[in-house]
Amino acid sequence: MNMDTVLGIVRHILTFGGGLLVTKGVVDEGTMTTAVGALVTIIGAVWSVIEKRKRA
């Protein structure tokens, strides 16, 4: 699987989980949107570093 596919799947899983937390009142929508965006960014950055190290 390529990075775009994995990040797409991760984004959907996080969005689903975040939706559940928002529905239950654990967090508000703005906080969840920020958290999901941050996690996807971090995962993408880590994946990029790992891939570049494999090629070197």
C-alpha cells in the first residue's frame, strides 16, 4: 500500500472514532477536527522519514 492509501484509511478511522467521541460529548467538534488533522500530519511525517531512511 502506498502512503496516500494508508493515510486515507487512517483519516477515516480517526474521523469515525472522533465522531463517536463528539456524539457522546467527550470532546467538542473543533477539538476533534484539530486532533485528527494533527495525527494525520504526524503519521505522514513519520512515514516519510522512515521511507527516506530505507532508500538511503
